[in-house]
Amino acid sequence: MVMENLFFKKNISRVYDLKGSARSRYNSDTTGKDKVLLDLNLLETLRTNPIFLGSKAKRTLERAVWNDTSFLASVDVMDYSLLVGVDEDNNELVLGIIDFMRQYTWDKHLETWVKASGILGGPKNAAPTVISPKQYKKRFRKAMSSYFLTVPDKWTS
């Protein structure tokens, strides 16, 4: 499969691969320009340097995420990510959904059941790392909406 280069002719200073999960989603090696950061890296950064979107940009992002995740769930796809590039020179975010090829097949159903049961160790009834496309869609939407804040304007003060 060939995909477009989201960052072509962009001056991207940070890249995040976001799944909407906190489990194993921190990259401790953040040195270098080409490091891909994860959800917990973004949350750590947001504490001191939040990413604000205008209300129109936020609605556009949420609509795009809603539509894309609806389609992906309808064809039983899960485990996709939102790739976010930060272009600080132009105050732009470059976004795209990636890794959308993994379907929730019988082996993933089995993995979900085994991990949730605690048969192979780990805490029983802990949130499984592999979840159904419907659950994945819900978690993904909620996280993406919370990661990007709407800048206050004269109508929200």
C-alpha cells in the first residue's frame, strides 16, 4: 500500500503517534528530531505547552475523526493512530490517520478474551490492550477530543 507523505515540504519539529491509550504509550528516548512521541509524551507536553485550536479547526478535526472512525469500525478495523506533526514555524498541525490495516479477526477476539481473563498472567479484568473496533472507536474519539483544546474566544468568555 502506498500512502501520501503527510510531512512533505513541512518543517516538523515534533511527531506524535496517538492511539488514545496510556498503556505502553510513552517514549522515554525523546532526543533527536526524528523521534516519534506517544500519547503520554503528548500529555506531558500539554501540561506546560497546550495545543489550542480555533473553534472551527476543532470542529473540523472532530468531524474528520468521527467520520473516519465510523468507517474504520464498520469494516472491523482497529489499532489505527492519529499521526500529528507539529510545525512550530508556521503554527500548524499536520494530521492523518495511519496504520489502518489491522482488522479485528478471530485471533484478535481470542487475544482480547485471554488477556481479559488473566490466564497468561497479568491482572485479571484489567483493560485489555486489544479491544473491539467499536470500543476502539469510542476510546479514540474521546482521547483525540481531549488532547486538543479549543482556544477561548469572545463568545466563550
